[in-house]
Amino acid sequence: RAGDAVLGLACLAVLAGLRAMKSRLPQPACMEPLAARLSYLIVWTSATARNALVVLFAGLVAYSFQVMGSQPLTLTGSIPQGLPAFRLPRFSMAAPNGTIPFRSMVEDMGVGLAVVPLMGLLETVAIAKAFASQNDYRIDPNQELLALGFANILGSFVSSYPITGSFGRTAVNAQSGVCTPAGGLVTGALVLLSLAYLTSLFYYIPKAALAAVIISAVVPMFDAGIFRTLWRVKRLDLVPLCVTFLLCFWEVQYGIVAGVLVSGILLLYSIARPPIKVSEGDVLLVQLGSSLHFPAMECLRDTVCSRALAASPPGSVVLDCCHISSIDYTVVVGLAELRQELRKHGLSLAFCSLQDPVLEVLLSADLEGFQHFPSREEAERCGGAEPGGGGMAPFTSTSESSLLPA
């Protein structure tokens, strides 16, 4: 509709002009005349309250068209007046065929029972982190989760929608100069007052004006330069960014969830394929560039076996664990399987530079023939030999492993 387009563009132009005016408004000196200071106050107030002023004047324009008998604008329309009753949440619902029990209500929700709170949390943390980065402060996601839970528990007593952080409203608040959580109290009080007494006035507010307010608030958050930066720094990071960006045109929630899933997949891939440095000499020295987790065991096993057997002659293997800070049971089992496979080909597996937590886990597992050298140099000097060879003897375990069958 042409009327909506014209009004929306006009509102965007006014909002952009007032925002630019506020950013360039000089601070008046204390010795300025009273008229100059009053002028500054009027301009500053108009620029700060630009969202409310634009909506107010757009509503007056829509009302004027209504009085003249022609309405080219799409209006908000009637809004039910009054506040919901404060009562206990419903654990059953009346239906034409009887009563729907709470269990059936939960079954009807299905996966939504988990997806709704997850999406609410993701949306809240995403917008909170965006503005925290923009305004140089930190947030506590655990505190955000507690606040969401508490707010939704209270909201259930008034039959509210699920409460989450809002991209549009947060951006509008930021553009309006809100700097503290007290802004939420003021906004909440105004919403309650409006629902109780002012809903009839909302009838004439054009939807185009509301859309212009939200667009004007959200557009400055878009950082187009991040595409160029990620292309230069690490191109793989463009994948979750582009997936999130494109799916947000469908639904913001779907974009966030898809972005989190893609980021998780990339993170798991980096964990499952850690950087492995192999140095050949008297022994095959294998060093992981990151910590060792169970998804990486298959990659480590393939790399070690292929390089150890391809060496001429095949050499024993020393695993440098200086970057490994912790391991779990699955990793211990994988290491035991790796040692057993090397042993079939007449090779040995030793460890060096183990950190105390990792050494304690391996000693508790009581691996068969476990060898540990204090340092890489000692391992290379001893050649990964069994205890009794030249040089300093490693820590060893000679009992049968309880992790693998004989």
C-alpha cells in the first residue's frame, strides 16, 4: 500500500535525522544564556524521545484521515482493554467432549516443551551479548537464565506468553537512551497503565510507524564489516554467520538455533581432528596441539599407526602429552587399544610430559606395560625402550590391563 510505504519512509527519515542531530548536539556551557540552554534541552528531549514523538504524530495523521472519511494507512486496530486476572496456572482445560488433563496438555506440546525455553534462552543471551559487546560491559548467562525462569513462573499466574529477551524492544530501548534495568520497570508500568486505560488510543497508531521505529533501532546493530573481517581472519567462521543471517529472514529463532547447531558441529570437528605433529627419529614422537578428547581417538589412532608402520624401520612411539590437561575413561580405553595394536607389530607406546591429573588417571587405570618419561628429551634419549634399557628408567606398570580383554 502506497500510504504505508510513504509514511514508513517518512518516519525512517525523521528518526534518522533526530538520531544524527542528537549525536552532533554540542554540550552547552554553564555560562550560556538561559534561552540557549532551554533550546538545547528541547532539542535533546525531542531527539531522545524521537520514537514516541514519531508514533504520536503518525497516530495524529491517521486520525485525521479517519475523520476525513478515507484511510490509506493500515492501523493497529482494536486492542482488548483490561488486565488479566491473577490466578493459579491451569493444569486442565475444558473441552466440548470433557476435560483435558495436564498429561494430555504436555503431550500436545511435544518437543515444544523443550524448544520454547531453549529458544527463549538463546534469544535472550544473544541479544544481551550483542549489546554487552556494543556498550563494553559483561553479562552472566546463568543470571539471565534465573531471571527468565523466575519471570516465567510469575507470568504463569496471569496467563502470559513465554517471556524472553526481545531483539526489537531491546534495540528500541537502547536507541531511546535506556541505560539501566530501571528502564524495564518504567516500560512495564507504562504497559500496565496502557492496558488498563489507554487501549482505545492505540487504534489509530499506523503499523508502518511502529515498523519504522523497530527498523531504525535494529539497523545500526548490523555490522557489515564483520563479513570482510571474518573472510580475512578465518573463513570457516563465515559458515555459522551466513546460516544464521539467512535463516533469520524466515524466523529469528530458527536462525539462532541453526547458528548454534552449526557452531557446535564445527567445534566438535575441531575436537575430533586436533592438530597432530609427528617427528621421526630414534622414536616416533607424536605431539597433540590441543587437549585429547574421546572424539579425537580415532584420528590419533589412524595417524600413529600409519606413520609408525610406514617408518623404515618401524619405530616405537612416544606420545607427548604436554598439552593434555585431562582425559576420561573413553580416552584411556582408546589409548589401551592403540598400545595393543602397536604391540601386535612389535612396537611399544610410551608417554612423556604427563600432567599430574592425567598421570593419576592412567596410573589408576593400571594399563599393561604403561611407560612414562618425565620429559621429551628423556624419552628420545631412552628411545622409548622398555625399562631396563639405557638411560633413566620410566615409570611403568606391569600388571595386566583390566580395560581390554586378553
